[in-house]
Amino acid sequence: METNFIHHQSAHCENGVASNLLKHNGLNISEPMVFGIGSGLFFVYLPFLKVNYGPAISYRPLPGLIFNKVAKRLGLKIKRQKFSSEANAVKALDDNLKNNIPSGLQVGVYNLTYFPDEYRFHFNAHNLVVYGKTETDYLISDPIMENVTTLTHEELRKVRFAKGAFAPRGQIYYPIQIPETVDLKGAIIKGIKNTCRDMLAPMPIIGVRGMRLVARLIRRWPVKHGTKKANHYLAQMVRMQEEIGTGGGGFRFIYAAFLEEASGVLENPKLKELSKEMTEIGDLWRDFAVEASRIYKNRSTQVDVYNRIADQLVDISNKEEVFFKKLKLAIS
């Protein structure tokens, strides 16, 4: 059985799944618009949560929140389920496929056999769409892949019930009601205001303040933990930023595209100017990732490398603070 689902490649998994599922259900909305309305741009440092043996540094909100916020702000209804029984999880998905309902799943990355080996680690917040099933395989639309692919029944079971932080517990989600008209302008404004609040939050682990906290910690890591562990923490930060999370430059570029699109919808040229500024900030995040990778691969020729990379992060946080204050004013 196979649904009439059309695969569109995207830059990030949750945005791509949301955009593709909504397009399938008749609401033509781009990945950047999903990301912006869903307030996907974020930064948080969670030292009490370990991912791949390092402190969790996330450039996005918790899995599912982007799509949930899009649904709330556009007046959509989404059904979302988790399961304690693997058999019930399989039945729910198979019933949807029989009823021509492509379904979003949250899965673990480690056992995704179509991923390159270097991308397969214990990270349970990936998203994909299952749009069909054969006697041996499930048909997979993973939005970060160029083309559709497959997983065997056993492989899909493994990734749906991966263990560890953010264990997906067979999670399945899909739209069940799309209104004939949506308030796109209102949703854009709510999404922007939410992002500005998050990034300017007066809390030490969130937004620009969270970046500055991590910069201070980077300076201490080599002394406190030794070079090997400090480099592992830097590698983990870059992996979440550029390889899986796309949260550094990648998310900034998506947000810049959102602001450019929003500028036309709201007839607000200031947003187009800010779009260019956010692209420049995205470039700085990419520079940060390149320099950090040189450090943990022991290829940096710079002196006092940890302080230098921390200085880069502080500079980015300062620019983002100025940016989000201007963005807040632009839509007030």
C-alpha cells in the first residue's frame, strides 16, 4: 500500500515534515514559513541533560513544538500519539497507511541505515514521513534526503522505539483538520514575537545569554576537563549545530528566508533588510563551526584557541541581541 505523497527535500527534518504533510493536505506552506511561524529559532544550554556523553546544547525547541505552534497559530488540528506497546504503534501507522494518511514519526538516528555512518549517533529527535508499506519495507520520505528511501519493518521498529534522551516511544503525528482560510499575517507576527522573547529571555541558559554562558564554559573546559573532553564537547556542539541540528548557520539562513517571505506577506520592507542581516549572522555561525572543528581535530594554527573560539561566540551573541531588538521593533 502506498499513499499519493509527494516528497520535497528541506534543510531541517521537523520543518520539512510539517511543510510536506501540510502540502499533502492542501495547505501550501514553505519550510521557512513553518520554521518562522513555529518559532523554531532557539538556543538553550542544558548541562543536566547528556547527549552523546556531552552537555546538551540545542538550537531548536523541544521536538514537536514547532509543528504544534504552527497548528495553534494557523488554527489547524494535529493528532499526536505515543505508545507503550510496539504492536499498537505498528497498528496505528498501518491503519493510517490503509486510509491514505501519510504520517510523521519522531525517530532515533542511530539505526537509520540510509544515513552515512558519521551521522549515526544516539540522537532521538529526528523526524520523517512514512507514506507506504510493502511486504518487507516501509516507504520513507526523510525531508533532509534528496530522494525517498526505505526501512525494513524491523529497522523502523528500532528507530521508533530508540532508548535514551527524548525517546520517541513510537510517536506518530499528522493533520486531521485544515481550515479553508488561515490568518497567515497574524501567525507570522505571533511567531516573530515568540522568537524575540526566547532569544532575549532574561535567563542564563536561554537565547543570547545562554550563548554567553557557553562561551564562558568553553574557556574553562580545557582546564576543568582536559583537552580531550573539551574537544569532545566542542565536537558535540558543532555536530548539533551543523550536521543534525542545522542550528548554527543553517537555522539562521532558514530564518532569513522566512523574514524575506514574511516581508512580502506583511508588506514590511524592514523585514527584508533584517533578512540580509540574519544571513550575515548565519555566516558567522558557520565560521565558528569551522574554527571549532579545527580545534577538536587538532588542526588549528591559532594560539590560545579556546579563548578565541569563545570570543567568536560572544561576538555572535552580541550581534543577535542587537538583531532581535531591532526585529521586535520592526513588528511592534
